[in-house]
Amino acid sequence: MDNYYIDTNNSKRRISHPLSTLVKSLKTVLNPALIFRRLAKLSFAATLVTIPWRDRLVLHRIDLPPVYGDYTHILLFAADGFSLAMLAFWLFDLALEPRPLRFGPVFLTIPMLGLTVVSLISVPGSVHPLISGVHVIRLCLLAGFYLYLQNVPVNMNWLALPLSLQVLSQAVVGVGQVIHQGDLGLQLLGEYRLDPAWEGVSIVWMEGLRTLRAYGLSDHPNILGGSLAFALILIAAWHRTLKPPGQILVGAIYALGLLGLLLTFSRSAWLAWILAALLVLILLFKSRRMEDLVHSISLMTASLIVVVPFLFHYAEPILGRLNQNGTFTALTPEAQSLGSRFLLNQAANQIFASHPLTGVGVGAFPVALRQQYPEFPIDYQPAHFVLLDVAAETGIFGALFYSLAMAAPWMALWLNRRRMALSPEMMAASGLLLAVTVVGLFDYYTWLLVPGRLWQWLAWGLWAIAYRDWRVEASHA
């Protein structure tokens, strides 16, 4: 197909033949590498949407009663499927168009790699090698998830839009459950059958009143609360970049998510969101981003106005979660919950002392607890302190690598504090990392369970991206 010319003011300009232009466009659209790249991004977005979903396939049952089956069975969650698809599409893309890989900052990537290697070493001596082997595979896939984030352009739209869909779907269901005080009949989507009168259903007990906590489509209110808290941090950063029509819609989703967070009655998630929000506001103030600071305060204030009526309506169960009338010391579920955590932490310390080098095997703590304490007074579950679980399962070196991975980002920020003001992306990623860290001080799901792990590795990955871009910007300033 020949090019042809047109005459413009007695001068000739060459233009492409229409059919030639069409062929070039088709080659671009039908480029296999580009197709796989886009499929990987869509799978990444779907992973974010489905992080909290409990709906899953049981690939292999490992029954060790009375240990809860989800701690032992080999499961495939919706988020697992989408993240596996993401990695597969990305590998096809790399095979078709090879390019150098970026591995993130050394001070963060090395501890994460060390944690994975130590977890692998723990498998042969594990109290249940098959369970630990499956968890090592999961950690390797999470390393791939982190690597993917370092090598693709993940802008705020691709990140916050699926998270907004996550918040919208989970908060609508969760708020509806609390108002209805029961499930909404969405079992096809993985919703539990819920009744506050049933044993095993998570409630807040206050002066004889049993109040159902919001589950959404997740496995537990604490997991839902954490997911909402984490997502809201990133959605708030995205909200500042939108035009007014989009701001209104996303602001409404933010307010709904904050209400859903409240009705999970998850203390650790409440604290995580509060501390992360305060950190971001302080960083905005110190960076003299006054317009962004005012915008963030306005968003939070408007959302809190929406939440206030529910604060009054559910004041008693909320105060019950905050030790009103001594609920932490009286014979109440709140006191039992705190007492259980104390027993589990003690047991985890003893198990770690018995296996200080290699631990009892990654992911195998509940099984080890059952073996060491056949007559344990509470349910067999991990300790509600992630670092203690890591130490008990992978030994002292695993705990060291995990501690370094958690502490290194903050040390890097401190050492570079005089270079230049933090970028908004750096602030949001640091807020997310803080929130995940806070939850890990009071709960175990950011280490053991699929939703929490995805959030933990996502937080590391996003922080590494923001840090790299911030350093590049600082070097050009």
C-alpha cells in the first residue's frame, strides 16, 4: 500500500494510506504481548476487588479436629484465582517481549526474600510438612505479586477504582447485615448464614443485648474491618485527584466504607484507620500541602457526619468494645476474647522456646498448638500478634527477616527526611503500611490468611513503588 501526497499551500505532505493505517492499528491491538499485559492488569484489578471474599474451593481436605478446617485445608479463593491468572498473563507478556526486571529497594526486597527462604527451610521439620509446603508455595506466589507491582505502571486509577468496588460491595452487605441482624441470603456469593443467637457467630454482647457484627462477604468481621480500613486510606488519596462529579461518587463510597468499618466493631481496624489517617494528615501538613490537607479533612468530616447517627444508635455495643462498665474484666465475651489472646500469646512463646531455630513450620501453628496442648481451654488458632506467630512458625531468623521488612521502610524515610517533601503517593503508601502493621499487633490474619497476606504484600509493593518514584523525583529536583 503506497503512501500518497496532498498539496498544502504549494507544498507536498506525505500521509499514510487509510488501509495502511488500519493495518498498523490492528497490529497494535492484536499484539499478543499487549493483550497479555492488559489481561494481567484486569486480573490484578479483579484480585483487589475480591481480596476479602471468603467464597472458595476446597482442593484438598486435611481434617485435624478440633482445629478449624480453614487452617489446615488446601483452599483456592477467588483472589487466588485472579492473582494466579495475573502472574500467568504477565509471564506470557515477558516471554513475548523480554525486558529487564526491577526488584524494588534492596533493604526491603532482601528481608522479604529471606523470609520466604526461611519459611522453605522450615518445611522438612514442620509438624505437618504438607500444610507448610502449601504455605511456602503461597509465599512464592506473593513474591511474584510483589515483583509484578515493581514492573508494571500501576497508577492510582487502576488501584483505587477496584478498591472502591471492593468497599462498595462489602460495605453494602455488611451494613445490611447489621441493620437486619442476620444474613441477606447471599450464600451464592459466599455469605455466611448469620444469626446473633447462634454459637460461633461473632457478636458484641452488652447487658444481655447480642449485636451482630458486619461480616460482608468475608470470613470474619475483623478481616472485613481491616480490608475496609486499608482500602479507605488509598481511596482518600485517589479522591483528591478527581474532578467534582467523580469526587461526589467516590466520596459517597468512602462514607459508606467508613460506616461499614464502624459496624464491624473491629477495634484493631478502627485503630489502624485512625492512626493511618492521622499520619497522612501530619505528613500533608509538614509538606505544606495545605490544599490537599483541607481536602482530606473535608472528606473525613463529611463522612463522619454520615456515620454519626449510627454512632448514637449503636453506642452501647461500640462502648462495650471500648471497656464501658468494665467489659474487659467482667464475665463477658469481650473479657473472654482478651483472655483468649493472653493464653494464645503465652502458648506461642512456649512453642517458640521449644523450636527457636526452625520453628514448627510455616502456617502450622494451630496444629503444633493442638499437639502440645491436647486439652487447650479455647479454640486452636494462632496468637494475635504476627511477629510472635512468625517466630513460632519459622524460628528466630524468620522473625528477624520479618522485623526488618516491617522496620526498613520507616528507617529509609527517616534517613531521607531532608531530601525533599514526600509525594502524595508516598504518604498514602506509608499510611497503608502503618495500618497493616497496627493490625498485625492485635490479629494474625495479615500473616496466615489469604486476605491479610495480600494486603501485607500489596502494602510492601506499593510502598516500594512510591519510594522509587520519590527518590527519582528527588534526584531531579
